[in-house]
Amino acid sequence: VQLQASGGGLVQAGDSLRLSCAASGRTLRVYAMGWFRQAPGKEREFVAAITWSGGSTYYADSVKGRFTISRDNAKNTVYLQMNSLKPEDTAVYYCAADLNPLRGSRWLERSYDYWGQGTLVTVSS
């Protein structure tokens, strides 16, 4: 499975941005997709996740009510709609794919098998 993240950029606080993650290859094996982010000098952290078939969603507390994860099965693409962006949302955002329906723990990096290259989001104050 190959993942290609896109949509990052420079925005001002309060603006919106939508990230995309296109999956290719053996996408029928994908059970869930997740978004993580890594700010400068910090560890990578969970942002949101969605199961591929049922569409169950999971969010980090820091983004609940502002970010929305969704998927388009026909396009093999997952989106992260980010509204009311804050400077603390500045980070490189990574998408990831989980092929194991039994793994659970969507907020853990070790639950994911494949990772995209990351897209930079910069929010200015």
C-alpha cells in the first residue's frame, strides 16, 4: 500500500485547510486510516482515524470539534478537514494505513502498517 498526502500549506489562525491522503496498491486490505502530526521538537501524535468500511471515527481531544476525518472509498482517499486552525496545529501531518482489523488502539503509531511522506501545515498567528 502506498500513501500520498497532500494539501498542506501556510495559513493564518482561524483559517481552514483540507488534507488528502490517496492510497494505492493493495487498498482492499486497508481496515482503517489515521492522521498523525509532528510539531518541531515534539514527538509524533495522533490526530484522527477512520475505519474504511464502517466509517467509525476517532479524534484526539485537541482537535475535537475543529477537525473532521472522512473517506471516499471510490477514490481510495481519506480527508482531514481542519477548521479554526491554531498556531499550535503547526506540524508535519502524516497519514497511515492499518491492515489489521483486530489491532484496535487507533491512537497508537504501532497500530499502523504503512505511512505517507507527510505534508507541512503552518499556521501563523
